[in-house]
Amino acid sequence: MLTKTDIGRLTRRHLKFDLARLRALARQNEMGMVFAGGAVGVISGCAVTGMSLISREMHSLIFGISDVDRLSSSDISNKLLLLLAPVCGGMLLGLLLFILSRTRKKPMVDPIEANALHGGRLSLTDSIIVAIQNLISNGFGASVGLEAGYTQLAAGLASKLGLKLQLRRADLRVLLGCGAAGAIAAAFNAPLTGAFYAFELIIGTYTIVSLTPVVVSALLSTLVARLLAGNDFTIDVGRFGTVVPADYVPAILLGACCAGAGILIMQGVSFVEELARKSSVPTPVRPALGGIVVGLLATISPQVLSAGHGALHLNLAHQVAIPTLVGILLLKSLASAVSIGSGFRGGLFFASLFMGALLGKLFAYSAPFFAHASLTPEVYAVVGMSSLAVAIIGGPLTMTFLALEITGDFPITVLVLAAVITSSLVVRTTFGYSFATWRFHLRGESIRSAHDVGWIRNLTVDKLMRADVKTANAATTVEEFKKAFPAGATQRVILVDDTGKYAGLVLVPEIHANPIATDDEGKGLESFVRYKNDFLRPQMNAKQAAAIFDKSESEALAVLNNLIERKVVGQLSESHTLRRYSEELDRRRREISGEI
């Protein structure tokens, strides 16, 4: 008869066997990645729905609104509540930041950085912390959206699953993209938008191999979110006839205007962050101070609170005067910049859609200046929201598909495509960054997209060099050197001084090619020493090493431990560096094309 211990042992053995079979399926079969992507889609749909419901409950409890109302469109007469709620949220977030500063020293990584530098590895613990911070910020009314928390949590769960399945680097990056795709798809009920969000912003490229798992994840996540919550994000643009060629002129101009507005908003966030850094205000206190500003702005108009879902529909459904539109746009821009700059956790995805819609409706008042143009204010709003979102978030096709899925109108989508291309082009040529990559730039990171550049950083000199190097004392005479290193014994010898510090490099064939005259006996190696100030360090990557080889015009260089001790730890040749670099490049190309 089996005991409980025996049953437990057999169960654990069976689970290990099943996990091993799943790993083999995911690593060896393309269908395995499709199933993994589908699982991530279901998980993402549940995660997004859960976070959304928690946020709605927080709005209901804190601000006293009904469960069906949106915070930014609610009529809240209690001005003190509007002022104090963001402050309390800032204090709670500050307390959490203080605790984290004592317990977690490493900075948190977002999905773009994880895919660009870490091969899809994303800490689930950090992702949960970011999601909690995002819920606190959004729940207490800070002017940020939940999309950052959605993608962080879903991507963290996807990365955890990929690590359990022991996926390869390329597959893990794709699975992380599946998580982000599922999050955005569930948030907007827009599977195409979610899929291309993953391709353009998280994975960094589109391939046939990654298409199926990403799209499956987006579709299943949308279905799960619709079953659990049943909410649709749609915009009724009404009937306006057909799009005529004259309509493209104002759409393109609106795209250029949105590009300028997006650059100003991104620089505004950076200005607030820099102002906070230069001040003597401790980091945990900054969110509370930011909450005061947001609260004061909310007493003027509650539409600045949270992401702005309700406010967007409110302004689209009514005719709004120019002064009101300008006022709400300025208030929302300031509230978003202060919220993120002061330390509230969240993103600008939906905020950029809301501000873009306001900018589009404002631009609609100039329609009489465009002869034969037939666009309505609602259409201008859709064009504006997509264009501003592209300027801040990036992803032209992502925002184009978002316009298609929320309107269901193909002619408008073509207009949006012209506008977002214009917006993207203006931002790239004049500014060069999206909101995420701009923040990486301010931190000193050279990340311009989610393309995998982490392998370059991992291909370091200490992994490429050979440690068995020939060394000699710099005070050795030529005659002694020839005896110690006969012709053909080695190509290069590294010289060190009496203290063991690097003193240069000499070529053995060059010394043997110079016969010693009678009066040159006892002559030193000074005239043969090269590259005294040209050397490599172990932490340099292959790209940096190749640049130093090119600058010094050397075929090989010594590797020193650091700039102070200057101890020789190895030697690296240019040919070996370029060969390994080319091999890795070819491997990444084959991964992208689906050959491996």
C-alpha cells in the first residue's frame, strides 16, 4: 500500500517529467512557442483585468464615485478631497520608495530594457512592485495611465514562464513581447494594436517566426479580458462621407503639430525630474509634493486626474469651446509632467491619446482655412490622438492599427497613417527619441530601441582574450631578449617594469631583423617598444575593442586589469575579435530570419 510520502514523491516526479516535456516542446518545436504565447495571452488578460478592476475600486472608494463612472469625467464637488487624494497617494508611494531604497539597490528594468540588454530576462518581483506603484499612483488620481503597469506585470510573468521553460535568448525575447502584446491588446480591446506594440516597441523587429505566438497572445488576451470585464474602447466618428485628397493636407499638418507638442511634453517631464534632482528634497518626499500640484490642478478641472478615459469620451461627445480646450490641454500636460517627474509610477500612453484628441479638436477650428477638406472634429481628434501618441510612445503602425480598431473605419486609418508617419519623421529628425528611449538617454544608456544589443555588451574582452601571454622586463637588453625569445618562438612580447606595471609591447621578428653592432652591446629595448598608451581593459566590449584596434593600428594589444595598477592579465588580437563579432552578428541575423 502506498503511503502519503510515496504518493507525494510520485506526484513530484510526474510534474518534473511533464515540465521537461514542455521544455523540450518549447525549445524544439515552433508549435511549442505558439502554445507558450497562448498561455501568456491568457495570463496577460487576467492580469490586466485584475489591475483595471482594482483601480476602479480605488477610485470608487477614495473619490466616492460609482463603479460605472470614470474618475476624469466625474463631477466631484469636494475640492478638499480633490486636493488631498493625490497628496495621500504621494505619501503612500513615498513610503514604499523609502522601504525599497533600503531593501533593493538595483534599479528596476522595464520590458524594453530587458529585451535590449538582458535577453528578455525580467524580474517578476520587480514587475509586481512596479504594478503596485502604478496602482497607487493611478488609484489616488495622479495623472498617469495603467499601461506601464499592465505591460510590466504581463511581461514579467511571461519572462518567468520563459525562464522556467529554459528558452533560448531569442525565444525568451519573443515571449516577453507576447506578454506586452497581451497587455496592450486587453487594455484597448485591440489585438492588432497589441501585436504591433510588441513588434515595434518591445521586440524591435517583425519576423515570421515571432508573428504567430505574438498574435495568438494578443487575441487570447483580448478574449479573456472581454469575457471577464466586457468593456470596449471605441470611438464613434459619425458619418462624414469619403476621404478626398484635400483631407491629407490638414492631417499631415496636424501630425507635424503633434510632433512638436510631443517633444515639448517629453522635455517638460525631463525638466521636472531634473528640477527635483537638483533640489534638496529627498526622493521619498517628491511624490507628495507632486501630489500637491496635481491636486491643485484637479480643483480647477478633475479631467486631469488619472489616465483620462472618461475625459476623452466627454470631450469627444460634446462641442467644446477653444478656451476650454486650451485650458484642459495645458492642465493635463502640466499634471502629467509633474506626476511622472515627481516620482509617480506610470506611463503616458493613454494620456498622450487624450491630449492628442484635445489637440485634434483644437486643430479642427482651423478647418475652414483648408478648402475642400471634409473632416469632422471627431476625425481630427482621432488623427491627433494617434499622432501625439506616436510622438511620445513611438510605434507608427501600432497607433495606426489602434485608430482602425477603435473606429472601424478604413479611410480614417489611411489618414491616420499619413499623419503618424509625419509625426514620427519629425520627432526622429529633430529630437531622435521616444519617451522611453529619451529617459534611457538621460540615464546614460545608449538604447534607441528594443533591438537586442545586450549580446554586444556581454561579448567582453575578458571573454575573448588569451591569458597565457609572454612577458619580459622592460630593462632587458636586446641580446638577453634574443636569447630568451628566439626567432619563431612567439610573435609578441609584453614588457613590464620592475613593479609589474605595463610598459609596452615589442614584436619579436622586428628585434631579430636588426643585427647588433659591436658598439650596441648592452643596448635596451627602448627603440622597439610600441603601444605604451594603447591597451584594452577586461570590461570593454568587442565593439569598443575594435575601435581601439582601429585607432592604434595594432594587430594585437595587451589587456590590463585597470588604469591604476596596470597589471597585464591577457592579450587580444584584432583578427580574433572581429571573427567572434562577425559570428555573433551572423547568429543574430539567423535568429531574426528564423533559421535557428
